[in-house]
Amino acid sequence: MRPRRASLPPRGGPVAWRDVLVFIALAYGIAWAIWAPLAPKIFAALGRGQAPAEFRVSGSIAIGMYAPALAALIMRLLVSREGLRHSVGPRPRAWHCVAAIAIPMFFILAVMGVVVASRGTEVATPGASLGVLVPVLLIAGVPVGAVLAFGEEFGWRGYLLRKLLPLGEFKAALIVGLVWGPWHLPVLLVGLNYPGANLVQLVAMFLASVVLLSLVHARFYVVSGGSVIVTALLHGSFNTFSDRLTDAKHLAGNPTIVGGGGLIAIAIAVPVAVLTALWLRRRRLQRETPHRPVAA
């Protein structure tokens, strides 16, 4: 059975801004407290205006990624008190899951193709071939990535986006993106996604890419009837293929240009996003326009 859109908050309804602001404060406060041990590296990066040349995942970084989920649990159980029933949304349809995994994969492969065509001298070849690596990432990487991404998605989409949907999908996704992006700042400053990059450039690129990703995540969330599992697969797939296929072993060069959240990726994503938005707007207007029979 197709997920019912009625399970999502209707457009034009009230927004519980107190709950929104408390959730944001909790998501930031919990994560940044967990990431407090990164402070020496953060201040060192700020001092030189450049992220470290190498990023190393630590236990505290991974745990901090579950802060939005913990914030959502606190809200649902103690503050806004919606409870946990249906908090992950309906059971996802198979094609939603396939699309959530495949679209990021093909997008990153397209980014690699454009880099190869336009910056051939900066393409590195060491490591496993794509014919071997891509299936391995699909089978092993994406499930792990989705489990890690669930910690964010249960909060950002399963709670915050849901609270903001009465504003309309676009406005809600834009606000979520502007909250979601800066939340990553401590781990960005220690090398996440853009190792060795200028801090001003990496913050600008990351914020732009996250806002675009927020629009995509919101579309999947709405289309799937509010499934956090679908958005976790989308998030995990993008992280898996972006982190592994656009790293220095495969795409040499400035990560703010050739990376999965770099200038080339954004240049590909923006026109696709605009055309998709126009198409969806046209479909919505067609649905909302009453059919008038032609007079005889």
C-alpha cells in the first residue's frame, strides 16, 4: 500500500516554534559537548585558517552524530511528548529504497566523470578499480553508512523537518539545511570532507551543498510518507560514495572543487534541482487547478 501523505503535517498549519528551537539547542548542545575534546585541533585550524591535511574518525566524532536522534528522543518523550509511535514513519516501499541508494551513487560517479573530463591531470588512479569498489560499497558500505546516518536523520528529518512542514516543503527544507550545515562546524574544522582546505572556502561549499542535500532529503521524506529509513539510506549512500570515491586516492586536487560537496558537484546539482523543482511545481499546480469541462 502506498504511504499516505495524510500522515504528514498539512501545509499551512501552525508551527510549534518553541519545540523547534528547543530541539535545535539540544542537537547542537549535545553534539558540541561530545566533540569538546576536539577543541585543541579546532583552535589550531582556526589559527592557520586551514583544515588539517588528514581527517581521522574518532569515537567521539561518531557518537556525536547521534546527537540529533538523542535530541529528538528527549523532545518526543519529555518536551513535545509525541511519543515514539510511528516516529520512523511507514514501512518504506522497495523503489524508494532503491532510488535512495542509487541516486547518490550515480551522482558521485557523474561528478567523477566531469572531473576526469575537465581536470584530467588531477585524477589519481591508485586503489581498487571502480568495477570492484562500487559493488563492495553497495553491499557493505551503504548499510553501515545508513546505520550511522540514522542518528542524524531521526532528528533532522524525523523531528525537525516534520515540525516545519506546515511552512511548505521548500521553506522547511531550507531552514533544516541552514541548521544542519553549521551543526557540523567542529568536525569540519578538524578535516571532515575537506582536508587541507581553506576554512572560508570549506564552510561556504559545505553550507551550499548541505542546503541542496536538504532539499533532496525533504523530497524523499515527503514522497515516502515520512520514512526516516529512506532518508537514512539516502544519507548513508551519499556519505559512502562521496567519502570513498572522491577522496585523495581517486580524485586528487582541492576537495572544495573536486569533492562530493565541492564546486563541480554543486554546479551539477543546482540545475538538476531547479529543473526538478519547476517540474514538481507544475505538477502541483495541475493537481490544484480544478478541471473545467469544455462547453458544447
